Amino acid sequence: MARLIQFFDRPCCGPSAAQALSDFLGERLGDEADVRFHDLNTPGAEPVDVPAELIAHLSGPPAGPLPVMLVDGGLVAAGAMPNYLDALELARGERRASPVTLPMAGATGDGGSSCC
């Protein structure tokens, strides 16, 4: 069964690093994984299953930063994306995740942002 790799981001100041990483993993992993990027700025026509860990991450006081990377519903990166080789290992399950969350630039401390 293919792993589900999901990225959620709300880019506001240029291209998304999560989108580029998603594209890389999609090409590299092929049928090994189902890689999906979700731009939270763009209303979708299709429903998205949102993992419980993402809901907890975004709803906790303060709300956790974006972008996030999830592997089979488990949060593996938040606030900053891993480098391509680390992400490939995480996606293949060759390495256990140790999520590091970083404050988002321009964060107001209450989960809000003054990014753009």
C-alpha cells in the first residue's frame, strides 16, 4: 500500500517551499507514495481528509505554523520543510520524525500573522 504524503501551506510571500518539495517527492517516489499538496489559499473543488494531528497542530494555542508535512497522517515537519534527502527518508519511513516547529516570521504570538 502506498504511503500518503500531504503538504498543507498558505503561501503569501512568493512560491511555496512545500510545493517544490511535494513536486520533488512526487517525481522521485512515483507509485511508492501518493503525494498531495494543499494550498489553503485556494478553495478546492474536492473535499480533503484532514488528519487529526494537523487539526491539533493548527488549533492549539498558539496555532502551529505552516507549512506542514504529514506522512500517513503523522506530522513530520512544521514551520520549515526538511531538505530534500531528509524528506525522502521520512516519506519512505526510513527515518523517524522529530518535528521541529519554528515561529513564523511576522507571527503575532496568538497564531496570527502579519506576513504580507
